[in-house]
Amino acid sequence: MRNAARSSLDAAWQALKLRLGACLLPAQCALCGMGCAEVLCPPCRAQYLGQLRPRCRLCANPLDDAAKLCGRCLRQRPAYDATITAFDYAAPVDQLLLQLKFGARLALAPLLAQLLYVAIQQQSDWERPQLLCPVPLGPARLAERGFNQALEIARPLARLLQLPLQPRLALRLRETRAQSGVAPQERQANLAHAFAIAPDYVALLQGCHVGIVDDVMSSGHTVNALAAACKGAGAGKVSILAVARTPPR
């Protein structure tokens, strides 16, 4: 019990130091480094963000035409029912997520939430979830990093959308290797039985439309595994709200 308490205190202290560091950062654009009053300067925002492109309505992969579904989703429908993303995970805007996740620039989380909110507002056929759930981290990774980047994005996004946030709804049952370090053919197996719904929230999920929030959606196996866990516990619909989408290679 002492070790667990000490680990929890260490994680809390680490998170506090990261938050203080983020607040003390100089006012400069996160992309070009020029001085500005906001986290992202207007020229960078106009040049790199806010440009709509055709995407698969299920997985948000870019499409070359006006087709609503990509070939992959037509062949095998995922467990989730829709995906919205703010931008492609590519240079230079990928630095916004890298700085948040690995540089602990938590001041970027509200910006990323706002960009995702704008993308959501641009979807005329978007169906509003009843609650938001961030993709959970395992205890070891949470203690190591000091924060969950998906939760940091989900908090301001929930306020913008005026939706309840349920950060304890989903449980990560076991530590998994980072998907970026796993061979593509092994990624689905890496996440097998990785998520479950907390027993206290099962009643809340019955017939519910859940919005799963994540920072980056790559192969889609992570959000698919969590969506399957939600539906297995009784959710009626699951939408993915991912800040960035890695284009297929």
C-alpha cells in the first residue's frame, strides 16, 4: 500500500511540475517560434490548419473523391460508427501533438481541443454523443508521463461541446506496448482484451452514444478495441474524436 501511495504522490507531483512549466513558457507560436499572444500565430493557423478534405465518415482516412466510405471500411466495418479529426498527422502540425505528449506542453491541449471542436462544427451530419471518454493510459505509463494527453484534450473539448466527461468510464486492463513500436500485423493482437468498462458505469452505457477522445489515430486498433469494449458493455453508438489522423501508407 505504501508503494502504491508513493507512486500516486510521485505521479501527482510530476503532473504539477509539468503544469507549472507549461504556464511559464514564453508567449511564442508552437510551430514557427515567432512571438505572438496565442499558442499558435494566425499565419501558421491559416497556412496549416482549418482546411477541409474528403474523408471516410467511419475512419476519417483521406479520400480522393466524394465516396463516403473507404475501401478498408467497406471490407471490414470497425466497431465504432464515425470519426472526426482536425488534421492529418504530418509535418509540421504533428509537432503540436509531439510537444504535448513528449514535451509536456500542456498549454497546447486547449488549442488542440479547439481545433477538434472547429472540425466537429464543420460536419453537418454529425450526431452529438451523450458523453465523452478519453482513451485511458495504463498505470505505469501514466506514472512515467505524469498525465494522460487524451484526458488533457478531452477536458476543454467537453467544455466546448457542453458534454459530460467520464474519465473513469474505461479501464486499461494491462500495459501494452506503444502501437508506434509494434509491427502493423501485430497491432491488433497487442490490444486484445486491453480495455474494459468500469462496473460502476455499465448502467450508464446502456444504449448510450459515447464519444471516445484521443490525440492521434493511426491504424485505428486502439480506438476500435475501446469502442468494442463500450459496445460489449451496452453502448448503442461510438464516435471517435481524434485530433490527428495518420494517413495510410
